[in-house]
Amino acid sequence: MADGKPTLHYLQDSQAHLVLWVLEELGIEYHLVLHNRIAARSPPELKAVHPLGKSPTLVTPSGRVITERSAITLWLLNTYDKAGRFRIPSSPTGEGTEDDDVVREEQLISLGGATLGPLLMMKLIFELLVRRAPFFVRPLVAGVRYALNSAFLDAELAHVVGYLDSELAAKDGKGSRKWFLGTEEPTRADFSTLWYLDWANQWGWIDMEKYPRLKEFHARCLERPAWKRALEKGNGYNLKFW
Amino acid sequence: MADGKPTLHYLQDSQAHLVLWVLEELGIEYHLVLHNRIAARSPPELKAVHPLGKSPTLVTPSGRVITERSAITLWLLNTYDKAGRFRIPSSPTGEGTEDDDVVREEQLISLGGATLGPLLMMKLIFELLVRRAPFFVRPLVAGVRYALNSAFLDAELAHVVGYLDSELAAKDGKGSRKWFLGTEEPTRADFSTLWYLDWANQWGWIDMEKYPRLKEFHARCLERPAWKRALEKGNGYNLKFW
């Protein structure tokens, strides 16, 4: 739209919620278009916004259409966070003793999207397969799920989540840091990671009690006024909706 | 190591190959440690390098250990490509008619890691499940795979790969561009995307003939002297090794 505001296409119970959180943190004006799932999937109307038909999708005031959450978040911060409130001071090389830089930020974002995401997607697919299997093969599909979980998925998930927990340790080894990059306010690494935690936690695939730093981080996110406003404005963030 | 060179831990038949390609493109000196798979998985020795035990892992000359391919690539370019040969001129906002910027770069990298990667991982897991299932349940597991492929995975994969192909269209609509961001040399978006193409193509899950721009892009990558040197120095890039 030509009124200088970006438009977020928000699908209920999806990653779009994390972008809504960022918009609220930035305190800018924006348009919000709420979409409902149809039979648990994205509705066809989203394909009219972008050929991939995915949520979240953001349309900028000049009409550029951006998909992929990490790209939308990057655009929002580049555009509206000129003061760098939600950014780390970037180091050009990433070398040296200080490693809270753009490389660590990228490492954490990629660990979520490219490592944790596929693990959670596989767990999800098997949950759905078991539920939707005809009753006479359901025990067998459940058996395959059990074999895959016990041979690989559950240990790998616990390992990666445990690593994330350790990444929140304070540099002096005492207690935990507020945000992943040691900043006073959340950065892209935090906006990114919360999604995977919520996904795993809401389905009961991880026990947050085992990850005290992540548990504190999780609570810290949910206490933010911007997060609470996002919950009121969206149309749902129940990731176990299937 | 304290001789000013980074060390790449390279697992055979893995994403590490794409990092080796970047190292060769940069033309720098580096150490290469080749690791072999054990029963198709990463060997335990990789856990001594980084707690996640993943490949690729890069150790910088100052001893910093970086995981996640996109983060390693970012560090390498930030450190060794001062002239910006493999980078796009970044625009601070991403706004305007010119959209070959850091946001589009992030969108393409995320589309690979967070969207295409999980789809390919699911296809791979079902291939392995069918192969490893006891013979008396194998037809049933193959049936589940068939149902999932035909209900969801194959159409989604074709849709995303088709979108990638369209992202290589020249701006004037005539023919295709050399690289995803319209540059003269490959950028992080190209280094990232080739992996997913190779994975899908080597397993026969996509027909490259249907994606003429991607097919040209693929050939363009493989023709590069740096790619050929990487093939000679690594210990294999056969992604269908299972």
C-alpha cells in the first residue's frame, strides 16, 4: 500500500508470529493481514501475494515482496532500526577474542533454520503420519516413528538444544546472559531461535526444565510488552493445532 | 594452528565440499582435514573439534571454531575477500527498485537452508527407512513414502525448485542471469544454493531438464577451475552414498 507502511501477511499458528513480535518491538505502524489455515495448510490466497504462498510474507511500502522470516527480519531492522537497538556492533572480520559478531549471529540463525528446523519437521511429519494413518496400519507407522526417534531424532534434538543452552552461558561462566549475542536487547539471533524453542516445547519434545538458561530466555521473551501486544493482535500461536 | 591459516574439517560426501570450493575460489592457503563417514554418519572425532560434531567446521587462525556452512562462508568472505569480488554492493535499506541486496541474499540462503533443506531431508529419511526396513514391512514403509511424496513432498519440491529457476531470470525477461544476485562472480547465495541442487539432482528427485536456468547455473559452477580443484582435494562428493 502506498501509505508508507509495510504489510505483514500473517498465518495463524505459524512463524509469522515472530515477525509480528519484531514489528511490535520496532514500534512502527504497519498493516496486518490475518490468514487462517485450511485443513492445517496455508490458504491458496497467500499464493496471490508471493508465488511460494508462504507465511510470513512482507510487502514493503514500495511494493517489494519478501519471504523467508530471516530475510524479513533483516529488512525490518535495516529499515527501521537505524539506531541499532536490536543489532550487535558488527566486526568486519569476526577475528579476535570477541566473537559476538555477525558470524556468530549467522551461526545461530542457521543452527535454527538449517539444523533444528529439519529435525523438528521430521518429528512433526511422523506425528501427523501416525494420526492420519488408517487404523489397521497405525501401529506399524507408530513403530517406524518410535524406531526413528530412538535411533536418531530424539538424541540429536537433545544434543542441539543442549548446545543452544550452553550458548547462553555468561562469558565468565557464572549464570546466563540475557540474549544470545550478549546485548541488552534481543537481536536477530533471539528473534530466530525462539520459534524453534516454542515449536519443540509446545509439542512436548523437549523438557525445558533440563535447559535452565533456555527456560529463562524463553520467559524473558514472553515477558516483553511487544510480545504480549503481538499475541493480542495475531490470530493464534498454538503450534500443536493439528 | 598458529601459522595464520584456517583449517577446514571436511567430511566426505557432505556440504563441506561447498566450503572447499569457496576456499579455492578465494585462492588462500588453508589446512584441510579429511574425515570419512562411519556407517554413513559423521565420525566421533568431529566432536573433538566442536561439540555439535558437524561438518563443515572451520577453525580460524586464532582458534575460533565456526560451524554452520553459511556462517563459515560469511567469515571467509569477510576475512579474505576484502576486495568484495564475491559480494554484492550492499544497500542499507533494501528499499527501491534495485533489489539485489543483502535481503535478497538472505532470502535465497534461507530458502535453501530452512525451506528446501527440510524437504530434501524428509525425502532422504524415507529413502533410508525403506532400505533399512525389515523385508516384511518394507512394502508398507514404501507405501507411506509413496503417500507422503504424492500428497505433499514432490509437489512442494517442484514448486520451490521452479521458483528458484525463475529467480535466475534476467531482469529484462530475456534469458537468464549468470548468478543469483546479478553479479559477475558467485556470491553466498550461489555457494549456498548449489548444495541443494546437487542433493536433489544426484538422488534423481528433480529433473534438471525442466529447469533450464538452473541447469545452466549448475554447469557454470562445475566449470569453474576452483570447483575442479576442490574435487581433486576432497575425499568425495557422492551424495547418494547410502
